[in-house]
Amino acid sequence: MSGAFTKCSFALFVLSLCASLSAADHTKDSLQTIQENLRSKKAVLLDVRERDEWDDGHLAQAALLPLSKIESGLKSADLDKLAPKGKIIYLHCAAGGRCVQAAELLQKSGRDLRPLNPGYDDLVEAGFPKAKK
């Protein structure tokens, strides 16, 4: 019986490990690290909110890539322009949920995707500059 229990436990462990590897999670990078990576051009910032939210205000360093566009299919060339391989890609949205979805959809692209937990308002409050209208 202990052999069967061990095999079952091992199978559950493998399943949970696979689930955790396939699901995107919020980055553990500090806001200071994020700002340093953006300043040094080691990273880019993608706003995955929709166009109307972007038009209401967005971060100066961000590029727009709405989740709906990612879901409907994105050309490789468009992704390469907005999220170059070899750079850290920080994704943000209003509250942290959509950027995780976007990272999950883009994870097969071979990029270093790091969804942010703080939303747009939190990032502005933390000192990320807003774009001028």
C-alpha cells in the first residue's frame, strides 16, 4: 500500500509542478528594480488595458498592446516591435489580472514576461511618470 501511495503522491507532485510552470505569476521584482531596468533599457513596459483606458491616461514609458488584440491573434512582427526578445517585458493593466492573462497567452513567444501586480493608478502613485496628453 505504501508503494501505491508513493506513486500517487509523486503523480500529484508532478501535476502541481506542471500547473505552476504553465501559469504566469506576478513578478517579484521590486518597483525600484523595475524602474532601473526601464531606465537602463533592459526592459520595456507594455500596457495591456484597452484603448479607451489608455486614452484616459497612461504611463510615459509604456507601449499599448491590448489584451483583446493578443487574444485575437498578434502578428510576430508586431510583437517583435513592442516586446523585443532579449529584454524583460513588464506587463501592466488596471489591477493586475489582465497582465497575467496576457503573459499566459504570450508565454510561448520565448520572452521574459513579468506581469506587474500593481495596477496603473498604483504605478503612478509609486512615481512612474504619466504621459503628457
